[in-house]
Amino acid sequence: MAQQLLHLVFGGRLVHPDGTEFADLEALDIVGIYPNYTEAARAWRGKAQASVDDAHMRYYVVHLHRLLDPDNHDHPEGH
């Protein structure tokens, strides 16, 4: 069984298109938590492409496995 490396995909409207501050935290789109980067990237890509015409909308992939185990630098995933 492959090592579980959790990733969170979420997004929302930014105050400024070049920033990272969200306009409304209650309106964040929590897409989901995925067992690996490949699945998370697929979900992120779908959401990002669906909102490409909205310059204030951004989606992110957060590497939860790095937050859960910050001392482990030997993750087989390079992302």
C-alpha cells in the first residue's frame, strides 16, 4: 500500500488578485482532502480551470502531511 500523504484543496475569492488574503473566510470552497498529490492536483486543476475567468478566485493545494510530520524530510513525493 502506498504511503498516505494527505493534501487539502481549497480556494476562494481574494481581496487582491496578486495577494493571498481571502475576501470572505466563510465563503471558502473546501474542495476536499486527498491521499496523495496526484489526486489533489487533479481536483485543484478542475477547480482552477472552472474559475479561470475570475481573476480574484484562487485555489491552493496544501501539503497536510508536511504539517502533520514536519520533521520527516524523506517523503517520497517531491511536491
